[in-house]
Amino acid sequence: MSCPDCDCIEIGDVVEHKMNTNVFGIVIGFMGSIVIIRVSPTLDVLQFHEWELQVVDDDEIPPPQSAEQPVPDNVVQVDFTKKRRLRPDTTTEGAA
């Protein structure tokens, strides 16, 4: 990945086209000054000259909040140091 102080492009960086910011993707290779990127969302492989691309700095955008709420824990605490008499009518909740 690129360092935050330079604008060099390396494999794995997210880049976008300078003139059309709708074209963006991940750098997957180089051929001299040609940068090969896998564009999103079509996953096509396109080639651009390195001066046509710029590294996308996504550190300012916070990750999206999870829509799922945490599931309450269904763990039943069992004290194995105490004896418990098991009978045919004792509910074990699948433990025995």
C-alpha cells in the first residue's frame, strides 16, 4: 500500500481515474507505466497510464455502522462444583 506522504501507486491501492471519478478499482499489476486495475462493480480489468490515476484516500470516511443489533447471550451459567440430582422429570435443556 502507498504511504500517506507520497502519491505513488502500488499493488493493492484503491485508485480512481482523474477525469472520470466513476471509474475506480484496485491495482492488480503493472506493465511499465501502464497500471492494470480491476474496476468496481463490474470486475473488468482495465489498463491506464499511471498519470491518469490517483490514489483514493478513504481514511476520512468512517466505516458504515452495522445494521444488525447484537444478539443477546443465551448462555446458561452452570456451577459444576455443586451436586445436582437428576431424575427422569428433571429439565436439563439439552445438556445431558
